Amino acid sequence: EKWIARSKGNNKAKLRKELSIEYYKSLLVTHCPLLGLKLTYANCAGNNTPQNYATLDKIDPTKGYVPGNVQILSYRANTLKNSATLEELKLIVQNWEKQI
């Protein structure tokens, strides 16, 4: 529950006003749904965010932090999909497999 309080109290809290504590609780998972990493919800300080740190992700970035459009991902997965489109990620995989 400390993770929820930190997430609701950070600088994006105004953007997350539609998400209740109960809704956050319904999202909690033990593993990242995209990478399978076991998640940690422990507080992390400074610039040393663990790759398996739980982060709140907008599934569709254009819809914002609203119920039905958020999930919990690892910091690593959230970082990877941060600015890439699904098409770009597919293209990277396709071309990378050709190189290997």
C-alpha cells in the first residue's frame, strides 16, 4: 500500500485523479505482464530504479490515466514501450532476428 500512496502522491497525481485507491489495489500483480519479471513495490531512491520496479503504465497513451487504460508493468517494460509504437517494436524485432 505504500507503493500506491507514493504513486498517487507523486508529480503525476493530478493526472491520476480518476484512479481510486481501490482501483489501484485491483491492478496489483506479482509479475510484469510483458516481461515476466517478478515485481518489487519497495521504495527506490535516486536514479537507481530497479528494472523490476512496479510502475503505472497507460495502455493507450492518448487516453490518459483512466480506469480501463492503466496497468502495472516493470520499469524496464515501461521504459522500452515509453516512446515506441507497436509497429516500431515489431520492426525492431523483425530486423534484429535477421541479424542474428
